[in-house]
Amino acid sequence: MPIDHTHASGLTSWVASANAPGCDFPIQNLPLGIFSIAGGTPRGGVAIGDQVLDIGLAMAHGLLRGAAAEAASGPSLRPLMAMGRAASAELRHNVSALLAASAPPRPELLHPQSAIRMHLPGEVRNFSDFMASYDHCARLGAARDPKNPLPPAFHHLPVAYHSRASSVRPSGTNVRRPWGQYFKDGEIVFAPTGTMDFELELGIWIAGENEQGEPTPISLADQRLFGFCLLNDWSVRDIQRYEMPPLGPFLGKSLHTSVSPWVITAEALAPFATALPPRQAGAPQCPPHLTSGRPDGLRIHMQAALQTPAMAGPHVITSAPFENMYWTPAQMVAHHTSNGCNLLPGDLLGSGTVSGPAEGGEACIAELLLRGPIQLPNGESRRYLEDGDTMIFTGQAHAPGATPIGFGECRGTILPAHKA
């Protein structure tokens, strides 16, 4: 992911809100998304400050041209994802030039973010969820088996399972408390869950396509990373614990997955690349086919906040660094395709719970509860999420000398279960 003039820290935009300190969407970011206005047709846009650049309008005015802009202007970003990383880089350069302070202001191309509705970047056909945090696995694994806290393969490959694509929804979609089977008071019941949990994850959108039977080698895996979002893999712990042996989670995970709607492109994150932390003493070395020699980690600080119906505002309960993950997105792609599995444009990967090593870095309630119930500033406490509770994820990439860029929000509110 090369760094170029579009990342320059001194670059500003004629969109004034994009130049405000702490803005998630400065001109160095330029994330892509699909939006609509007042029930209109969904179309492609670029977030800039508190506005959205309408790609189709910019094309109609002759200010954006080419196949990449055309692919990004419609109701799905999948055509652009299918074109590969060169196309998204070309579009980024053209949009940056259009929005730079040195260009003539064209406010007629903008829509306030407050006046639009966001959609998924495209229909999700495949969704694979990984488990790439050492701290997440070690904490929960030690509670189960202190002598063997990690899965046997954890040091050798990024563990994953094929999750449910059809239940991925954009941020802001409410989450219905599910019914399911689980142990309660010594017997199996079918009832609404009492253990709704969140999982703070990074979502990874795939670019390009490999032929079935043709792996993507680690040397090329970064070219399959179109962009990133925040992802909440809502988890139902009582159902999950009962159903997992021997095949793993099913109904405890397939009910709902929330994603932030703006796709932070891999090009935008180039200044935030970093090397992975060293492995623990005595741990096996990374297998050669998953070793790139590049700094494939990302300096992203992620937070999860909880707001109950009785609270005036959200309270941060998790603060975790993505750069501490054991496996990188490029390694996830190389492993996923190593058996010849064909990843398609617009496929979604989840990083797994992004837990850090420090107290307060536990990125799900199941981990937080190892220290006791969550105590909230208004005197309330939580063991698991209750009806009306809202989870809000945020994230921001930081690096020395680089303008920080953000991800926007990924939020969802728990609705009561359907009546029997």
C-alpha cells in the first residue's frame, strides 16, 4: 500500500468540515459507500467531512470520468471491487483532486450526511469470521481449560468459520433478541436468550477474484484487500455454548451482524501500516506460506460504548488496539485461499474479536465478565445486554506524521424477543 500525495498531512479541502480537528472523514480518508436520499435509488458516494460527494452527480458535471467512477456510481460497490486495487486507487486520486482546497468549490455535488440513508456497500454473498486475537482466545480459553487455553492450530493459522452472509446489516439496524435452546436450571429450554453479547471486530471487504483451485499467495494477498469497516458480530452465549460441540457456532452467531457503512479503502490506510508484535517466547514461527515480510498490521484504535435507555449518552467499556492482533488481514486472505477456495469481489471477512492485552481491552462481554459485572456511571450494571441497550463502535487510525482518519459509527439497539 504505497503512500502518495493524497495522504499528505498538509492537504486540506474546500469542504470546511473536513478540515476540523478530529474529523473522521478528512480529505486524507475519502471512504466509499452507498447512500440514498428520501427513499431514492441507492448510489455511490464519498464521505468528506459531514458531507457526501455524489459520484454520479460529479460524473454528470464532467468532473469525474472513467471506468472506476462509473463502477462506483451505482447501487453497489461490487463492480469497483471486481476491478481490483488499481481502480480504487485511480478513483481516490481523482476524487482527492476534485475536493482539494486548490480546486474550485462545487457544493452542488454534496449532500449533508444528516439527510441521507446509508446502505450496505453491496449484497454480501460470503462472510467468513476469524479468531485472530491471542488475548481474546487466551482469556476465554483459560477460563475453560487453564492448561490448554488456545485452539491447537492457533499459532499455525488464522482460525475461522463460514458465517451467515444474509443477516449482515448496515449500522443503525435494530437487533431482535432471539429464541433458542440452552441449559437453564439444569434442563434444556427453548426461550429468549439471556446472554446477548457484542464482539468488536474489523470487517474486511475483498477486491478481485481468484479462480477456484488457484490460491492467492501471501506476496499478492494485500492486493485482495479492498477496504475495511467496523463489524459487530452479535453473539448469543447461552445458545452458542450448547450448540458448539462438535461443529462450532451456528444459531448463536447467525442472527445479525452489523457493519459500519463507509468502506475505508486500503489505499487510505497506507500510512498506518505496522509490523506485528513479536510472538511469545517458545511459540512456533509463522509458516512460510503465511509470511510476507511486509508490515501488514494496521494502527487502528477501536472502542465499544454502551448506552442503556436510562443513560444520557454512551459510556466506553472497551478500548483495544487492532495492531496487537496475532494475524493480519493479508494472512487471512492467504490462508482462506490456500486450499484453492475462490474469494469473490465484495466478500466480507471478520477479524474476530479485537481484544487487547490490557485491562479494559476486553472486546466482548464474555471477557469483561471475567472481572465482574460492567459498572456504568449512572449506577446501573450489566452482565449481558438488555432490551433497549445500544452498542456503538468507533475506530480511528493513527500514526506519527499522518492525519488521523476514522471509520464512522457501527451501532445497533436490542429489541425485545418476539412473543411466544
